Amino acid sequence: MTDITKPLPGQERYVAPLDETPLQTVDTVDESAPASSMWADAWRTLRKNPLFIISGILILFIIFVALFPGVFTKNDPNYCNLDNSLEPAAAGHPFGFDLQGCDVYARVVYGTRTSLSVGILTTLIVVAVGTLVGAIAGFFGGWVDAVLSRIVDIFMAIPMLLGAIVVLQMFRTITSIWKVVLVLALFGWVSTARIARGAVLSSKNLEFNTASTALGSTPTRNLFRHILPNSVSPIIVIATTSLGSYIVSEATLSFLGIGLPTTTVSWGGDISKAQSILRTDPMVLFYPSVALAITVLAFIMMGDAVKDALDPKSRTA
Amino acid sequence: MTQETTQETKIEDKLEDLQHQEGPLLEVKDLQVDFTTDEGHAVHAVRDSSFSVYPGQWVAIVGESGSGKSTSAMACLGLLPGTGKVVGGSIKLNGTEISHYTQKQFVSVRGSKMGLVPQDPMSNLNPVWRIGTQVKESLVANNMDVSHEKRSDLAKALANADIEIKSEGDETFLGSKELPELIEAAEQALVTIGVTGDDLDKHMAYFRGEWVPGSETRWRVADDLIKAGVKDDDAWYIAKKYVTGSTMEDRIAGLLDEAGLPDAATRARQYPHEFSGGMRQRALIAIGLACRPELLIADEPTSALDVTVQKKILDHLQDLTNSLGTAVLFITHDLGLAAERAQHIVVMYKGQVVESGPSLEVLQHPQHPYTKRLVAAAPSLASQRIVSVEERGADATALMEHKVNEDSLEHADTVIDVEHLTKEFKLPRRKELFKAVDDVSFQVKRGTTLAIVGESGSGKSTVANMVLKLLEPTSGTVTYNGQDISAFKGKTLLDFRRHVQPVFQNPYGSLDPMYSIYRSIEEPLRIHGIGDKKSRAARVRELLDMVELPETVMQRYPNELSGGQRQRIAIARAMALNPDVIVCDEAVSALDVLVQDQVLHLLNDLQAKNGLSYLFITHDLAVVRQIADDVVVMQHGRLVEHGTTDEVFLHPQQQYTKDLLDAIPGGKLELGLDL
Amino acid sequence: MGKYLLRRILQMIPVVLGTTLLVYALVFALPGDPVKAMFGDKPVNEAVAAQIRAEYNLDKPFIVQYFLFLKNALSLNFGETFAGQPVISEIGRAFPVTIKLALMAFCFEAIFGCVFGVISGLKKGKWYDSVILIVSLLLISVPTFVTGFLGQYLLGVKWRILPVTAGSNPGFLDLLMPAMVLGSVSMAYIIRLARSEVSSNIAQDYVRTARAKGMTNTSVTFRHILRNSMIPVVTYLGQDLGALMGGAMITEQIFNIHGVGFLTYQSILKGEANMVVSVVTLLTLVFVVCNLLVDMLYAALDPRIRYA
């Protein structure tokens, strides 16, 4: 019936000239595009992200300062002379002196190593323990998951700072930075465990695991060859971001006077000592604070950039 | 009968006259849409495309994914996603240029002049608002009068009712409050004129069904009464007295009812997650038509649904738009659907219109090479089983006769034997077990293809998983080469896995994104400890060649490949161990027609070359015709029908199979006559 | 809804028991003798020490101690401080101050966090979006005590707008700066959360459908984008209310506010184990109850949870 009626004006039969839209073969592989794995893609995204470039340069610089503080100052951070108390900046002492007469610049430079060590060591432990527990809970499920998840809930319910203070109070005599590292890890592993569990759970349900099983793979092989590699990105993201927050926590504990011993050069401790002279000499407090803030900012920015690059939502294709 | 036909032609002539008189409702000329990439490059998504829609007409835009068909339609609504922008050409609605409209100006035409029925029913309703509220938003946004019907001039002109609508008041809607009284009065009136017994019941049942508050108008009530024998004056008296206008809630329920949602008043108070996909799509149709737009843009409105549901919904939509005089711009990838539903068709390819014209003419006599290719690849009832390359080359006469591997069917031995297979699942928070598969038996013969067809929830994938021993049956057995697979463990299981391989539905999910293509195809060889590094590399090359992919893809990762290419990789991986049986679980369902056709041909060639047996799970009967020798039809976990492909297609025994066959879009149309 | 709530409450019980046990164990099972601490520098009188041990049940096995503690805690009997004050009355003095501080901080972070986050999310890429983002990054990076000192120095010492410290019985103005300092980090997180939620919701299909209905931009924004973005933001806010009370320690220390954090810190320094356990237990309870409230709110906001 439709083919008898004449088409309405403007709807007559139209065939585009062939040269306008040349016909392409069905479903060809674009061989010209460069090959890219997930990591190569992430790297390409990262390279273009100014956030990554800035934070990357900052972090490299901070690591360099931590490794070779001697390059930046010839002064001994522990050499304090009360004669110099609160002296303003002078040649070779760009930030001046604190109440005890120590060189503020030298202390800021040497404090970098403390903060960075605590941050990196805590992160390593947290990632190891958190991933292990999270992966076990997510992979085995059932009662194992139920028990581990309740344990995670219990640790989650205790505010980190409060818990850390309670524990640290018991070990006031120990002076090693491992004390702070272990205590931060004790209350920090849970959030990573939660993330790892979620990541393992979601990649466990992906079809390629079923496909692999049908090819003859075993569950354990699937865990190590498919599930864990696919759960890595969210763990990297949380590790980068929390590294910054561990540095803040260490500084906070040192500030409260129960973190690192006063003999260790640390930004938190210096800020704590400087608070009594806040009204008269705020700059003594200012320098370590800025150093601390820049370090933390660098890691948080890095975490953001890595998240943008690895976020599964932005990787839909 | 003849009278009706003449009346129909009369309406059609009238419609055509009106269409000539009024000119196109929507006119798109040389439309250009660009997207900007992150790097600032412009991507031309639509180039120099022109098409038009006349009042009351169904126009289909067909094309593959990425052809620009949805983009063109969204440009008309001013709803281009992301960086999309109209950079050239014109879009005229009722002669008014709208392509340069600001978002504020678009608000005034959306909903009231142009409605949208979007593609994915799962994501297009806001999960936090009740269905009724989401319909209401549309009515409120356009200040719709909920107590009176708004009909287009076209619908009025076309109305074939003998009743003349005398005044505004005659278009008043029936309210739910007055309904019981109206029913009572109607019964009284019928009794008065002497209708009793079965006749009375029949009339009353009809009234109860038709008189939906918020949808039925005064004049229709009067009309119904008059047709039942009530005198004109009495009928109008009753209608005037009891049909006095509907509330917002009535109108919402009425709209949902019109879209084919049963028990609409209750449903309106529910949330989207309580609805099935088909019900959500009906709600979206109600929303799209709520303000009686002159043009409805339907973007693949039923692609996500089962065929039988699709047919019901489209039938309903067609009735509804016809009676309202609404024009429909219908976007689809399905040629059959376009041929069946639309008067005018627009074929798009790579952002351009390559061919357009009356739909049957275009699809039966395609002229542009792309359209020809598309029509040739489209599976339909009329298509035949694909013939493999070798057979094509070897014997041209055999090609003519070849339909089903009948010889092989009769003589071949059984590879997979499924006996009384049953699988029960425990549902959360429910006591009784859910029978996903209920007593299913069939055999797969060596070198042939058995297809299991069914809609979602039929249990077909569960069967596939049990055959693959990824799931243990509750009862019943699966035997492979005469051995019960439930006994396989360790070495025997590994051996079974080596011979029975899967290809899964989702080409995006079944390949590990972290694995290069080389590693993915090599994985089965590694697992089974076959060959050394060098021989495995050689085998991977061989396999890639087998699935017609260049060697360079080895270093690539799944995310760089298209769906069809990934599926070919999955096939190569399945072929790596030289299996006997491949279980394809909806292996081509997610692919565009041309790509689907290509993969089906590949599967078929592999079967001919290697003597493979396929267990082919699909919801698409048209595909079955192309690939299968035997067919099993499943519904609600049960086996409904089992026979050779020809038997099932030509002489279906069961009503369900007939319904399925009927629901294939354009199934009865012969397309591509000159090919 | 009722069933859902019941399930959540039942799940809460092991968490509360586990958490209190953990805290109790940390304080009492670790090295250091609380009784000796009471004597300070004086020589330990063994007879008195034994009497005290009996009074605090310290002579009994650890797990019995814990259950006795729980039993007493249920009747709000937390024992006495070294100075002989009932612990509960000390806590009763400190809690209202902290609640006031936490609520003020909560309002501050909720209002400013949501407003800036939503503006930022709706106008992604505009200059003020960048400014808001950078400020929130800075707030997250700078430790609370540094923000505190900065506030004290600028607002209190230099410009003299607000009082530098609060003292023992603080009023609204005294607590204004501490509340802002306390809420600043969470505010930054809320800004980021709201921003990403809003910007991802804008791209949702149902938002496009709403626009296609002919709804104005304002009503689409409020009814669809903001309504749906609120769900995770409200969840975060609820959990944060509990965390604010526990996290007030630094702020209370800097501004000399005699609240729970101050009390806890002083008790830890003095070795008042009883007080520490009691306060931490109570704070944990507050935290868990807040989480329960969040779950209820979550269910109220998201019908998918309610009927699950």
C-alpha cells in the first residue's frame, strides 16, 4: 500500500553519490593507532594532566631532599645555641632561629626525611595488610568475609587519632619511628581492606573469570592471574591519597607530644614547640607548617591525578 | 469488511491531503553536528544530512552504532550530549527555525511539541521518584489541563467518529470519583432499554474495560452508550452528568493505562526499580506522549526488550500515535522493524544520509552499496542457513539446495547428550526454590549446530553453563562422548575443558582488559601446558589468521578493539585447543548487523573446516535460521519445542513458538529482492 | 523498612561489643600499671593497691574485668577518677561543650560544603570552579592544627575579629573559629564529593529525559540533579557527625576548650585509664549510632534501599 502512494514532497527517493561516503570494509582494525595497555593509557592521560606534572615534580623534589638533606644545608639541625634564640634570618640561616636557638631552615630540611619515611612505611604496611585481608574476604566470601568484615567495622568505629593516642601513650619510652608507623598502620589498614575487598568482589564477578575457568583455569590461578591484577588500580589510588594523610597524622601526633620523641627532628614537633611563641614570632611556626602542607598537597594531588587516569568510569571503552 | 477498508482508504487520502496542505512538521536540511575531542579536534558526527517528517507519519532512521542516527534526532531536541554542537544546516519545526535556539527556548517546544521515548528503560527513569511523579512532571512543566483532552487538529480532522464534538466540555475526562456512579447509571440505562443477561454482562464488561478515568472523554462515553443502544439524549445526559473532569492522579493513571500499563493507578505509586524493563518502557512512552506532542522521537525504544514484548509495545505505540495523529521519528538498527513500522526510511552511514525514500521500496530495491550490504546482512525469517566457503566453492548446485545439514543430522553420532536437566536456585528471602531449568533434554550431534532459543528468564544460559560444567545441575545429566560430566575431576575435567569451549555474550567482559591479545589467546595453551614459547606464538598467529585478524593485534589490548573484533578474539581463544564443541552464549547478540553477519559466517566456516559442533544460545530467532540445524525453544525453564530448523520455522507446533516467530520484526517482509 | 532497620541494629551489636573490647584491651592489657600510676611518685602501699585493684576488679581475669565494666557501663557507672570524682559527672560536664562545637562545625561544613560543591559541579571548568577546587585541596592538605594556628594568628591576633581561645564556658562567638577549623577538612571533602556527584548526575539519562519533558533548567537541577546527588553527601555528613566529636581533640587542645577531647587528652597524659576507656567507649557509641541514623536517612532518601 505504501509503495503505490507517491512520496510526499521532499521525501522522494534519494541515493547519495558513492564518492561522498566511501564504503569501508566491515570492522577493520585500525593498525595505525599505537598499541596501548591499560597502564599505557593511564600514563598517556597522566602525562597531559597538569596536576600530575606539578605534583610529580614536587614529590621528586621532596624525595631528593629527604635522601640528601646535606645538599641543601650545611647546618646541623640539632645544633642549638640559646644565644641565637629567636634571632631573625641571617646569611646561611634563611629562616632564622627558633626559641632554643636552632636553625629553622636546617630543621625544616631534615624534618622531610622523618615525615616521608613515616608516610611511605605506613603506606607499605597498610597496602600489604589491607590488600591481603580485603582480597581474602572478597575472594572467599561466606563466613570468612562475614568475620573479616565485622573486624573491619570494629576498627572503623574507633576514631584513628583517638586510638593512636591510647596506644602510643602505652609506649612512651620507645623512640623509634616504627612505633608511630605501626600504630598508624594498626588503625589505617581497614580502609584499604574495604577498598580491596570491593575491588576483588567486582572483578571476581567479571565474565573473563568464568571464561578462564571454562578454559581449564583453577580458582587460585584466577585470583593471581586475573582478579588481583584487575583490582590494583583502586588500591593504588587509595594508597597515594592516604600517604598524605599519614604524614598529617604523624605530624598531629608529634604535635600532641606523643608521636615521635622530641629528639627526632620532625615538622609536627617543631610546630608544637613554636605554638607558645605564636603571637610574637609566627614565622617560626610558619615554615615547618608550609613544608608539611606542600608535602601533603603533593601526594593528594598525585592521588587525584592517578584516580582520574585509572578510574574505571572514565575507561568505558 | 469492505466498508471498513474504504473508510480506511478515505482516512488515508484525507491524511495525505492534510500532509500536502500543511507541509513537513519537521524539516532537517544539511545538518552538521560536531563533537570536540579533549585535544580540541572537531569530530563530524553528522554531515550534510537532510530528512523530513510529515504530520502523522512514521519515519525511521536506520544505521549502525556510531552512524549518527541518535545524534541527528537529539539535535532536533537540543539535547546533544557533551561537547556536541549543531554547526551547520537548519532544523525547522512547523516552519520555525529551531537549530539556533537557546536552551530556554527549547524548553518551550520540548514535551509539548516534541516528545522523547529514550533507548534504555533502565537508566531513563530517576530511581528516587515514583513513576506517577515523573509523569506528573511532564504535565506540570507544560501546564497541561489534566481534566480535558488535548487533541491535535490532525487527530480531530481524521477522527472517524460519527459523533460531532459539540463543545469544549465534550472533551472532559472521566474522573475516578464519578466512575462507580457512571457504571451504575449505565447499567440502569441498559436495563431500561431492555438489555439483560449475557448481553448486559458483555456490555458492562466492555464499559468497565474502556472507561478508564483520566483517559476516557465524555464524548467517547456517550458514543459507547449510544452504540450499546442507549438513546442519544439519554446517553449524553448520563455522560454530561457523570463525566465531569479528572484529577491529576486520574490523568496520570489514564496516561499510563493508555501506554498499556495494567493496574495503572497502583503502578503510578511505585518506584522504577519495582518495574520490569517492558513496564518501564511503557512508563516512558506515557511520559513522552503526556503532553500530546505533534512529534515523538523514539530512540531505539524497544532494543533492550524481548521480541514478544517489543511487538506488544510497538503495536500499542502505533495505535496510540495513529489515534492521536502524532508523527514519530523512529530510530532503530533493525531493518525489519523499520520496514514494518515506517512509511519513510532514512539510512545513515558514518554521519551521512546515504539513502532515503519510501521504506519498502528502499529495502526491497536498495541502490546505495551500503544499504545493499545492510539488507544482505540482515537476518530475517526469509533468510537461509549460511553456506560455508568450501561448500560455496565446491559445488554451486549444492548451494542452491543446501538448507540444513540434513545428512549430518541423520548420520552423526551424539557429542553432547542432555537428559532431564533441572536446576533450582534459592532466591533471597524466599522459601520455595526457583526452577531456572526444568527437565530439559536434547542432543547435540557431531558437526552440527543446535540452537537454544528463548527470551530473558527462559533458563537458556543456565543450560549452557551446566553443559560447560560451570554450574552443577540439581538433577539430570550431561554426557560428553558418552561420559557423564559430573564425574569429571582434576585431569579428566581438564581434558573435558580442552574439548568443550565457550564463547560468551559480552565481548567487553569476556577478555581480561589487562591481558594483551597475545596473552589472551595463549592462555588456554599455557593452562594446558601445550608447546613451548615458540610453538605457542606460532599457534597464536595461526589462530589470528583463522579469524581473519592481522598479526599486529597481538600486541594490542581489548579496549582498542571493536565488539566484533573482540568476539573474533574470543573465538580464536576457544579454537586454540582444537575443541570438539563450542558453546556460544548469545555470542553475536551485542553486535551490529554487518559485524554479526561476519561473525556468523566465520563460525560457520570453522564448523565446515574443523567438524565442530555448536551449542548456540540466542534470543534471536532470525539468527537461528542462519546458523542452526536443530532448534530447542525454551520458555520459563521448560523445553517448549524441539525439532530441525526447517520444521520449527515452517511448521511450528506450539503457540509460544508461533508467537516468537510472529514477533520477529519484518518477518513476513521480503527484503532485498534484487540481491 | 522496619526489617531493614532491625537488621542494621542487629549488625550493630557485635561492632559495639568488639569495639569496646578492643578499646578496653588496648588500655588495660598493655604494659603499664594503672594502680601504680595513681600513686605517682609516692611509694606504693601494697595494701592500698590491692584494695584499689579489688575495687576496680583489676585482680580478676581480663575478660571478667571487661564484662564487669560493660555491666557497670550499662548503668552509666564508669567508676571514679583518681581524685575521687565520678567519671560520669566529669564526662557530663565536657560532653555538652563538644556537642555544641561539633554541631556548629557540622552546620558550617554542611552549608558551605554543599553550596560550593554544587556550584562547582554545575559549572565545571569555570574559573570559580578551579578556585573552589584549589581551596578545597589546600584545606585537605593543611593539618587542622596549622589551620587552627593560622586562624588564631590572623583572626584573633592580627585582625582581632574573634577571640583567640575559648576557655571553660564558651559561647557562640568563642566557638565560631574552632568550629570552622574543625569543620574545614570535612567541608573540603564534601565540596569534592558534591562536585563529582553533581557533575556525574548531569550526564545521567534520566536528566536528559527530564529535559525532554520540557522542564525548566531550574526544576531539572533541583528535582533530578541535586536530589540524587544528596544521597551520598548526606551519608558522608552523617558519618562525619560522629567523627567530628572524636576528632575535636586537636581543636579543643589548640583553643583551650574544655570538651571531651580535652578531657581525654588530659586523662591520657595523667594515666586515668578508667576515664579514657569510658570516653572512648561513649564516643564509639555515638559514632555507631550516627551510622545507624545515616542508614535510616539513606533508606528514606533512596527507595531502592528501602524496599530491598
